[in-house]
Amino acid sequence: MKTKVDAVGRITGEWGRWQLRTVLLIFLCKIPSSWFMACIIFTAPAPRHGEFFCKPPNTVGAQNDTLWIKVSHPQKEEVEDQEFSIDFCNIYQDAQEHAHHYYRYGRPELEPRVWEEPTSRNMNIIPCQRFEHRAEYHSVVTQYDLVCSRDILVSVTQFFHLFGVLTGGILANHLLK
């Protein structure tokens, strides 16, 4: 009956000081790298819906954020629970014109009735370019507006870090030969 022999164990020998030193050196290099990869979890938490919305243009004197959201953001129906929610990633194409209609009034008694539907509305929806964040924390996501269509950029940073590790490993292996 043949006994199974560990080929690596036969070459390197029994566990000793050399193996312990090698393992500690590997850990010394890999632990900071793993912290760098885990760092994105703590520095880039994504804000929930309602903690951000499309930033109104400076030309619109929107003092009330709720009214701006009602005028500019479309509603969408959630398929799972048949409820309506606000689409914070998109705005109506003519949102600025409607906001001017709602916010440019001379006397308080002429204040617009935002609960009423606009008389004529262009229903074209476009993605929002700049966001205003009302989260309790500041992160990389809120600093650089990495929400909606730009949320993939958080994963791209991890991809390029790992690609650099791969390239460094291949290059080091090539240089050692």
C-alpha cells in the first residue's frame, strides 16, 4: 500500500523556523492589503433613497426641498409590492421650467399649488447630473455623487487595486526568473 506524500512538505521539510518566518512575512504583506480592500466598505457606504435627491439649479429659488422633489422627480411603481415611490435618480426634462412656475411668484397668496398636476408636462425623463445629500454621514459616495448610474465606480476602484496586485505579482515573478 502506497502512502500519500506531501510533495511540498518533502521539499521544504518539517515545520520549523524557516516556515514560520516565511508565513509571518507573507502575513506582514497581506494583512495591510486586505485592510485596504476592506476600507472601501467603511469609506463608501451608499446612501439610502430619500437621503439624496437631484440638486435644484441655482436659478431656481427652491427653499422647500419637498416641493422641489415633487415637481422634478417622477414616481415609479415598485413591481414587488405595487407601491409608488419616488425615482431619485431621474428628473423630468422640463423640471426647471415647472420649478420656475412654482417658485417665481410675487405675492404669498399666489403661492403655487404643488399638489395639483401641471397643466401641460413633457414626460421625458433624463438622468440627474448633480445630487444633494442629506445623509447623517459623509463618505466618498456623497462627496463625489457616486449614486444611481455612477455607483459602479466604487467597484471599479477595487477592480483596479486587484489588477495592480495581479500585475505586480506577474512582474515580480518575471523579474525573479
